[in-house]
Amino acid sequence: MTPSGRWPEGLEYWKDQKMTETVKLKSPIDGSIYVERPFAEDKAVGAAVERARAAQVAWAQTSIAERGKYMLAMLENLVAMSDEIVPEIAWQMGRPTRYGGEFGGVKERTNYMVEIAEQALRPVPASNPKDGFRRYVRKDPLGVVMVIAPWNYPYLTAVNTIVPALMAGSTVILKHAAQTLLVGERFQQAFDKAGLPKGVFQNIVLNHAQTEKLLASGKIDHVNFTGSVAGGRAIEKAAAGTFMTLGLELGGKDPAYVLPDAKLDHAVANLVEGAFFNSGQCCCGIERVYVHEKVYDQFVEGFIAETRSYVLGNPLEQATTMGPMAQARFADFIREQKAEALRKGAVAHMNTKDAQDKAGSPYLPAEVLTNVDHQMSVMREESFGPIVGIMKVRNDEEAIALMNDSPYGLTASIWTADTEHAIAIGDRVETGTVFMNRCDYLDPALVWTGVKDTGKGAALSQIGYDNLTRPKSYHLRETI
């Protein structure tokens, strides 16, 4: 229920559910219980998997063009709910309503993956034709795909797998994060209104034990998980021995390197946004910046000035540009990182005074640290919050070594006027995506992947389809 005691508009059907063992979503805005939902009973979980398995047979025979019509109808229905969804996101995880939800990215990714599906899923002929034979590799659907989605970008991250998995002919079971329970229900509403056949997409509410049990059952063919490294290890452990395929996007500590020839005003504006948008709760957000000594002082001055424009407050108010973090414990972790860095000699430049910024509160203003090094947690461990460290470097070699001095590798951004120089540096950085003069963005035409503890697998682009299908060879002798 909402703090006013109402069930969110369009979701009234939950009010008749028997509330036995439930999950409660505490809103970061005011600490109230915004949503309470029952966990699915084990019998219901089994029935959902059976429905998905049965529905997949007919769904795989549905043409790609027809599948695409359902996806675009779902998208239209989702966008039509924006007036309800945007404040729901604020209540659930704290993002300011002024940013209007995630519909731009959801539209771009859905439309693109539908657009390329025919080509991406087309059978691949053998590269060396042989007289009298037809030889090709078909891309078959995996079967039942489970999506375990996170709360930080609850629509964008979920759609990365939901749409291409369905387009490829698999059925999907969505288990959304407890912090964003309503997102799964909105997806279900959008698909139901689109007339998607029953069982093709299902949203279910599970606890950790139920999730692990389902993964261990051998009844899921592929799982995509976005979350922590510890969560990824738990997924792998639960799935051990089932031989299901895995897509894991885990932690990150994304770096930026600013070279002397960078356009500094552009770099400052984009890196500040990359560090602090969504309260820093971005998978590919900027968490550490390395700046060449020739432009270091000027960059830091501009970065601090730009950061001062952020307004911490209630995300329902239009003036707010930074809402609370999703949970108080996340903010407390950032407070600990800052305190440790200061003890070791770091300099804090913001030191914003806010009445709500105290231990146990999710409200946390942006912070910029200098005089930092890699002995500090803030430069080594994922922060996932509104804090960034800036280090001076002498040259490319030092910058590359520092960028690679991390257990993670999702994205890295290079800020320079020289494209070939950026490519040469990018070739040596251990990362899944190399950006030049931009950051914190996901292009659906390029594969989304990571290295090291950031996980394994690949999403979006044609490669994303390859990871959501299994190859099946046809070796046909036509002349005897």
C-alpha cells in the first residue's frame, strides 16, 4: 500500500491476496511501507514453471514478426502508464520525478532489439558451400528464461533480457528486486493488455531461498542476474550441476581518464552527471577519475563547481535533482568510505550540511574527494553512491595501470580530442566497453558485457541474441 493507505492505481487485484509470508518495501522517501506483497507459495512457483514450459512450445512456433508486435504493444502499454510509474519509482527507490522515469532507454532498447531480430536470429549458412549438401546452423530458443532484475534502473535492466529472450522464442519468468516490486507487476500488466499468450511472460515474487531452489531444480534453462558479486556467486552456486546458461552483470568501479587535450567543460559536465545521476546508483556510473597533471587543477575546480548545483531532497519535488539512496544502509556504507578516506589523508571538497544527512538516513549529498589513492576503499571497492575520488596522473602509463587496478571491468571512459589515441588506450584497459568523450550510457547496438568480477555473458546487440539462443546444426545431404 502507499503511505496514504491506497493500493497503487491499476494494481488493486493484489488487495485480495492472503498476506501470510510477505515482503515489505520500505520507501526511502519517508521510511513508510509503500508496498507489501505475499511471496508465491511453492506450489504456485511450480505451476508457473509448468505454464512457461507448456507455453514455450507454441511461442517458439510464432513468427518473429508476430512476436515483435507483442513487444511493441507491451512498450506502448508501459509508456501509457507513465503518470503512475514515474512517482512509483520515486517512492520505491528514490529517483527524482523530474527525470521522468526510464522510458527513453526502454523505447530505444525495445525498438532496436525488435528491429534486428529477423536478421540476428536468421540461420547461418556454412561458410564453405558443398555440392549436394545444405548445411547451416539454426538459432533455437533456450526454453524458459529467468530474469532476476535489480532496483537501480528497474525497467531498463529488466528489458535488456525480457525483450530479446521473448523475441528469440523463449518464455520468461521475472523475479524483480524487493525494492521495486511494482515494476514486475507493471510489466505483467503491459504484456497482459497486449494479449500475450498466457504463460509466455510471468512475474512472480520470491524470497532468496525460493529463488535458489528454483534455480537448482533444473527447470530453468537460462538465468540473467544483475546485482552484486556476492549475489552472482550465490546464483552460480544454486545453478551448479544444472548446466543452465548464465548471464551475470555484477559489480563495477568504472574509471575515467581526462587527457590534456580534452574539452574540459564538456568533460566536467558529463563526468559530474555520470558520477551523481540517480544518486550514483548506476551500474556504469563514474566512481573514480584520473586527470593528467597538466589540467588537474582546472578540472577539479570545474568539477566541484558543477557538483554544487545538485539539490538533495524529496524526489517528488521538481526542484530536487538528487533523491535519497534506495536504502539507508547503502548511504551508511558511503559515509564509512568517506570517513576512512579522510582518516588516510583524503580531502573532502563538498562537506554539504543537510539535516537529513545522518547515520541511518538514506539522504546523502554528493561528495568529491581529492588526495586519494588506491589504499582507500573509495578507490577500490564499489561505492554505488554519490561519492567520487579524483587522482592526478603524470601520463598514460600511470592512468592505464590505475584504471586496471580493480577487480571490476564494465566501462571506462577516455576524454581526449584524439580518437586514435583513445583507441590505443582503450585497447589496454581491462573493460567491457570503452567510451570516448561520454560515459554512463548503454547503446543497444553494442554488446553490454564485462570482465573480471563484473561477471560474464552479454546483453543486447546481435551478440545478445547469440547468448539467448542455442546453436543447432543441420547437415543435409540432398544428392545421393
